[in-house]
Amino acid sequence: MRLVDSHSHFDAAEFDADRAQAHARALAAGVTRQVVPAVDAAGWPKLEQVCSEVTGLFPAYGLHPMYLESHRPEHLRELRDWIG
């Protein structure tokens, strides 16, 4: 069975030490694709890097609603430019 994880924060610092091993465990469990949503504008470069280095990870750029206090109006313009 091939599974898609539609919301994983695989770019989070908690995975920095063992991202490859965690990815291998996901693949072994049948998770072949993961959508990785952004948290904030500052994290977009790392999200891009991680998803380009790990097969089956797909970035979802945006501004996570749980972190509204860290977002600024200009981040919406930056997001448009980033994904453009």
C-alpha cells in the first residue's frame, strides 16, 4: 500500500539529527509521499532545501495559522514572490 501523509512538518528542527532514518521508517511503513506545510516566512528556505533533498517530500508554502503572532502583512507579499 502506498500512503500519502498530507501534513507533516518534516522540515522541523526535531528531525535534523535523524531525518534520513525517519524518512526510511516512513517509507518502510508505506508512506511514499509527504506534504510539508510551512510554518512561517523565515522557514521557507529550509523547507525548500529539505524537500529538494528528500524524495517524496512536497512543500506547501504559506503561513501556518497557529503562529499568527509571528506573521506580518508583508509576509503575504513575500509569499506571492516566493511561489511566483
